[in-house]
Amino acid sequence: MPRNCIGRPESGGTAIGVVARGIPTLEINVLQKTLRGRFRLRGLGVVVSIAIASMAIYALTHALRNVNYAEVFAIMQRTDVDTIALALLLVACSYGSLTLYDLLALRTIGRSDVPYRIAALASFTSYPIAHGVGLVAVVSPVIRYRIYSCNGLGAIDVANICFLTGLTFWLGNLTALGLSLINAPDSIAVVDFLPPQLNRLLAAALLLGVLGFVVWSWLSPRTLGTRRWPVRLPSGPMVLLQIAIGIFDLGAAALAMYVLIPDGAHIGIFRLIAVFIAATLLGFASHAPAGLGVFDAAILLGLGGEDTEPLLAALLMFRFLYHFLPFVAALLLFGAVEALRSLRGKKA
């Protein structure tokens, strides 16, 4: 194993096929095949992304055409420090729970020897950077591989971790969306153009689907994939833990935006959560950096009323706290890790 890796545990798994510079050639081939498969799937995704982005640009242009930007910045200036501090704390809680995505994935694939600090490092560097540049399916596995390969994990392990963290994200989001739509079925009618009764039926179907997956996982150990790339699925109790962490992550992020919205907007928490999830999923589907434009259009359309300025002010502050600051911090942290690794490699 390379001596210039950061945070490598004293004992654990071993790399395979190590060449002179410590790069496992077999793992690189597997990673390249995995990425090629992802690129094939992105063909259809590009078409969908362009369609979503085009509609979002039109909707956003329409929503912002009569905005008084002087009032928007005045509202931001009037926001007290305590409110911003509370929102920042909730953002920190959201990103803290994200680190548990990787930790649960490591435990699921049987790598309990990898310490939490490595899982936290891989999570906090991969998610903000990948989401910030808009290439989650490509950038996230590469960054995770750079972190985890120094701790005895191969490309298949990293691919499994990416799949399992995505599973946690979707389980949490779909459960929270279902619960929110049960309580506020008309909250995303502006986004999905469906009547409240149908939204409530879809919410019930989502919750039944999640419940079915929990029961299916609880009955016996499950695996997916192929013989060359088997994916061990979490057990029933672990799935419940995934759902709880996913809901906590999403809830903390949504609450961070909720506290930034002025009291006069009169936006209910269930409505905000439902719209927030829909905006998040549309942003991911668009592959735009941080869902830029798509997330914002969905929020403004789903939550907006006659007074767009207070909501836009809250949205801009949320963008800065939740997307910009973590993105910069993750870039600096990953750059420092790579620089230290390079320095140690030169000294070795």
C-alpha cells in the first residue's frame, strides 16, 4: 500500500495488483469499466437534463421578471445574525449526517476497519465538489477512490459505497416526500401539475414501496449485481437506520431554508419540505452545478406567491450557506489532502 496516503489505518485490507507507483492496475480497469457504463446511461440523461433545464430557465425568467432586487438585498441585510447562525448550524447538521451515509455503506460491505474520520473525509470532499460541478455520477466515485484506495478499498468497494450512499439518499427523500405529501398534497401541484388527490395517492404508493423494500430486506440477506460486481444490500434494521439518517439530513437542510424565510411569507413546514425535495430531485436530474436554475425555479414556483422578494432573499442566503461555503471548504480540504499526499510521496 502506498506510504503517501492520508489517514491510513494501521491494519485493514490490502490492495491488489500493485505496480511500482502503488497503483492497483486491476482496480483501475474495473473503475474505468464502471465509469464507461455510467457514461452510456448518461446519453438518455443528457436529453432529460436539457429538457428540465430549458423548462427551468423559462420558469425562472417568468418568476423573476417583476422582482425588486433592491428589496431582496434589503431583506437579506435585515436578517439578524442569530437566524443566520441557526441556519448555519442546521447546514452543519445536514452535512454531518451525510458522513454517516459512507459509514453505513462501509459497515454494509463489511469494512468496519475503516475509521469514521476516513468516511467523513470521503463524504465531505466528494459530495459538495461533485454536486457543485454537476457531475455527481463521475466526480464522486473518483474522489472517493482517491480517499479510500489509501485505506485498502478497491474500485468495486468504492462503486458499492456510491450505490449504497445513493440508496440512503433515495430512501430518505422518498420517505420524507411521501409523508409530506400525505399532509400537504397540494404543495407541489405547481411543480407536477397533478391534483391533490392524485398526489396523495402517489405519496401512499411511495410509502408502500419503501415499506415493501424494508420488509424484503428484513427477511434475508440480499445482494444485487453480477458475479464480478456483487452489491451486498443492507439488512432490514440497517435500512431503517438509512431512512432515519436520510430524513434527518433532508430535514436539517429544509429547516435551514425554513428559518431564513421571513415570518410574513406564511409557508407551512410540510409544504416547504415537499417542494424542497421536488426541487432537489429536479436539480439532480438536470445535472446542473448545484442544480443551478432548476432548484431555484422549483422553489420559487412551488413556494412563491405575490411577494417573491422575501422568498428569493431566503433562497440566496440558503444557497450561500448550503452550497457555496461547503463547496469551497471541500475544495480546500481535498486540495490540502492531495498536497500532503504528494509531499509525503516525494519524501518517501
